[in-house]
Amino acid sequence: MVGGGREDLPARADELRALIRHHNERYYQLDDPEIGDEEYDALLDELRAIEAAHPELVTTDSPTRRVGAEPVGSLEKVRHPEPMLSLANARSADELRAWVQRMRSFLAREGIEAPAFRYVCEPKVDGLAMSVVYRDGLLERGATRGNGEIGEDVTHNLRTIASLPLRIEDAPRFVEVRGEVYLPLHDFAELNERRAAAGESTFMNPRNAAAGSIRQLDPRIAARRPLAFWAYGVGASDGLAFPGQWETLAWLRERGFPVNRDIVRLDHEDEVIERCLDWQERRGVLEFEIDGVVVKVDDGELQRRLGAVGRDPRWAIAWKFPPTTTVTRLLDVRWNPGKYGDLHPYAVLEPVHVGGVTVKLATLHNEEDLARKDLRVGDEVIVLRAGDVIPQVLSPAPHEVERSDRSAPPEPPERCPVCETPTVKPPGAVFTKCPNRDCQGRRWQLLKHFASRGAMDVDGLGERQASLLMERLGVRDAGDLYSLRVEQLVDLEGLGETSARRLVDAIAASRERPFAKVLFGLGIEGVGEVTGRSLAQRFRTIDALLAASPEEIEQTPGIGPVVAAMIHEQLTDERMRDLIARLRGAGLRFEEEGPAPGDGPLAGRSLVLTGTLGDLTREQATERILAAGGRVTSSVSRRTDYVVAGDAPGSKLDKAQRLGVAVLDEAGLLALLAGEQPES
Ligand code: IVH
């Protein structure tokens, strides 16, 4: 609504802008919104309406300008006010010590003996370097690094990054902020899921997704990708001078720029090395991808004295994590049906050593991913193996693409490689499927899923055992497990008396798993761990769930109409009904036993877990909190009642402290679960 008389409009527009800026800060900086999305949108809509009617009232820092309406024709080249440098690498503790030694020798020649270095260690986020220029406090222009001298103007897209200030207070007339644009892993995964669901191609990694987004001509596309920004430096400026890197970061933080909270200042190179190794280890658990650690000499004066060699400053170095990619030959592409029949391609590779192990097979995710990567059998391909994740084929080696004698693109098979049923690809579907619900391949996947850690957790029932049970003993599904006897198992390949007994015991023990796990274990498409829990809590018994209409299923938190219909359809399938009946007969739990929501010592309480707990695994802690009527969420806000912090807690602990949320250790959690008042 555009209210008030004509002359009030400029004042109202200013007021709206101030309000929106305030709420942005609550949301993005403090993670503590005061108003809901609707109210926020209403403010923005009102401002948009005023500005549309009176373009003369638009200011360049108006929040409505985050998504400039018009796409640009092409990306303009811009010269950076100050060249953007790159970094030399260190790949080991020795190389890092050698760097320190080089600096000492260099300074000694300049007459500076035994300088006391302090170091600032920053995660080297794998995104894109940016130069962002502010004039008179207003964001004027943002550019990619390009060749270091000349980059591309991406202001229209940078403006869409909500955590990047459009205006800074208390600013010099001119300042160039340096930082990295990246896509948080969580958002990357969601973006890819959304794209896959919409039948669009997915991105290979967060860096590519960020690069693809920031270089879009149409800012509306970038605005839909939740890009983020870490500030790590100041380039050219009008009159700013900092004692060192640490103060530079503090200045940036005070001006509202996001600065990574894990950044530390350390006094000794041994501590630096320790820190780098620590990050290397934690690499897989961070919320963003890092490919190393940037170590900088803190002191500004020493930095100046040290200067640069070519493009690399002497005063900084990138500790690079060990390479996790290599090149090998793609020998074949094969396909396997998944739990729901989707055919998943995988690569057979010439065995190669990477990331510390020999890799012979690698995932190719799905047929769309395979097509997008344009891999051909016979190609040399780039293989990635990082941390504990399954090795994957990233792309053909660059030279392959030029080759004219490549083989034809691999196609999904016309018949299921396991049951030979003709495969189908319904119009509009992304994946080719084996439509046969009795397919042994699908059954194998379902059986493995049932026994898996997150579901019924049957210890000792892995891939191999699942195959043996199916092939030798005619096991068809989970319903056949509970009648297995030790005598039947002892003769199976590799299963002696002891392990046979153990497996039978493990199967028996799984009868105790709660209803939610049983629901998840059934392998209903659309029912993951979380949905399984929600369904169990909402319906409380399998009979109630089996009797539910799609509309009733849709009332469950997190389930939309499409998934509700899908779940309903599967639950009415005769085979599913039969499986449920047999599992019920075997004594599994088909009723929710925990308190109904609203009961129990933690009723209505919301908890966040961070770090490693001592006795309880995270999974166990979650189970017990849920059983006590509480909720476990993944991010901290003012609505969080408790943050339970174990060893090596992450940024969630910082946030809890900032927001004044009560923090507990494991003992405190146990006290809460027992209905006592914890000491926080
Ligand atoms: S400082 C003089 N700090 O690493 C220092 N760079 O080769 C120049 N990067 O492409 C860069 N995180 O985008 C610096 N905390 C950080 C960084 C960082 C990532 C990237 C940067 C550049 C490359 C340096």
C-alpha cells in the first residue's frame, strides 16, 4: 500500500529502507529475525510500489536494487584499482617452515633481524575471488579476479548476495573490499536437488555453481542461487591503514561484512601447522568447501617490507590440502537399479591410486549427470576421492573432448541389467527405470537399506551378506529375515558358526527398533529418516497410517501433496501390505511408544547438537531427545532452548553464545533427559 500524502512519500521511502536494512541485519548478521517473511515482504512491496510510481525516489543503495530488473548485455571488463595477487603453495609442514625461513632470510638482508612473526590463519574457501568497491559508503562495483589486473564486472549479481552490505557506515571515500563468493554446501546440495527435480542439469561442485551464478547476465538467476560471501582483505583505499591483517578483519566485521569465525591469530609456526592439519581433518564437516588454509603474516609493516615476488606476496602462503583428484581411463559404464528402480550408472576404471586408496569403481550419480559430463568409454577421465565419500568421475580429461574418434555416449540399457525387464522412461522423467517391483536388484537394494545403520541397523548384514541370503537361501525381502536360523547360515560362504550366530542375534535385536525406524526401513519412496519420524509421531500406529487418505498424510510436517500421494499409493500396494503383515508377525514395532508430541521432559523444547559428545553418538542423542518429546534442529536461533556442545564444537556454539541461548555439555543433556534441571 502506498499510504500518506504525496509529500510524505520521500520520508516513507527512507523509513522503509531503514526498516528493511535493520531487518536484514537481524536476519543475516544476527540470525535473529524480529519479523516473519510475510511482514518483511510487505515492507519490500510497499517500497517497490513507491519507487515504481516515483523513480526519482530510488536510491542506489535501496534494498529493492538487489535484484536489478534488467539483465546486462555482456560482462564488461574492468581494471582493478590494485592488482589482485595470487598465493604460493605449501603442501607440507616442511614447506611451511621453509616459507618462514625464506621470510627471515629476506628480512635479514633488509637489516631486520629475528622478526617476531604472528600469523593469521584463514580457511581457503573454494569459491571465486572478488573485488568490491565502495564509494562514499555505497557499493559501486564488484568484479571477478580475471587475470588479476582486469576482471569482469558482476555488480548486478553481487548485489543479490544478501549478506554483502550495499552500504557501509563510517566508510572512507573509497575502499576496495576483497573476499570470496561461494555457495555453502548445504545450499549447493539443495540447488542441485531442485535442478535435478526440475529436470535441469546439476553442477559438479559448489565452486562451479558459484562461478556459473556470478557470471550470469541476468541477476534474477543469481538471486535464486543462495550465494554467500566471506571478506578477507582490503585492497586499495582512500586513507585506510591498518596495523595488520587481524585489525583489517575486525574493521570488516564491524562494517557488517561476513568474516569467517574460525579465523585465528597464532604466535608460532608449530601452532600454524597444527591448525592447518586440524582444518585438513575437519575439511569434510565444514559448511563450505575449503581447499586449503591461507596463512598470512599479521603485521602490516612486515607485509610491506616483505613485498611480493611476481604475483605472489612473500608474506602469505596457501597451505594446500593433498590432491584428491587424478586421471585414469574409463573402461566401462554399467548400470544398477536402485531401491525404487531408477537405473544408476557407475564407472569401471583402470585401477588408480587417489586420496590414499586404489579406486576401480566410481559413481556416476545418474543418467542426467552422466550425459552432462559427456563421458565416453575409452576416455581418460578425472576422478575425485575426498574424505570418506564415494569416489566419483568428474569429467573427461580436457584433451579428450577434442578427440574425433571417441565412442558413442553411453545410454541406459533397454532392459534392466538384473531382471531383464524392458526399462521405461516416462515422458518428462529424468531417469530410466526398471518398472519391475519384483526385480532382484531392487530387492537387494531394499534389503540393504532395511539393514542399514540409519534404518534397522542390523550389524553384519552388508552388501555381500544380502547377496548371499538372497541367492542361497531364497530371502526375498526383510520379512524373510526374522525366521532365519543359525544352521541355515553356517554353510554360507565366509560365515562361520560365530558370525552366523551373531547375525541371527543382530536380526533379532532389530525387533526393538522404534516404529519410525521401521517405517524408514520399509523403503517407501518419499519416506526418509525425518519423514519416517514425522509419520510415526503423527499417526502413532501402522493401522492409522494404512487407513489414512493422501490428504491426511499431507497434514504431516514436511510432506507435500505429491509425496503424500506417492506414499499413499505405495502403502496400498499389495506387496507392501504383505511385507508389513509379515514383519508385524515377526514382532517388529508398529506403534509409536514415545510420548506424543507435547509429552515428556523435553516437550516443546528445541535443541541443537554441535561437536562430538563423549558417550552418546549424535544419533543416540537425537533419538533420546525425540523420545523425551523434544525436537532437534540443525541451526541455532533465538527460539532454540538449548545448544548441546561436545568436543570441537562448530560455529553453532559461537552463535548460541551471541544469542544468549543456554549451552549444555553431555552431562547437562543427560540431566535434562532425566527430567532434572541441568547446570548450564
Ligand atoms: S588472500 C595476498 N585470503 O585464494 C593474498 N585468498 O591465490 C591474496 N582465497 O583466488 C589472496 N580464501 O580467491 C586470500 N582467506 C583468503 C582466501 C583467499 C580463498 C583464494 C582467493 C584467490 C586465491 C589466492
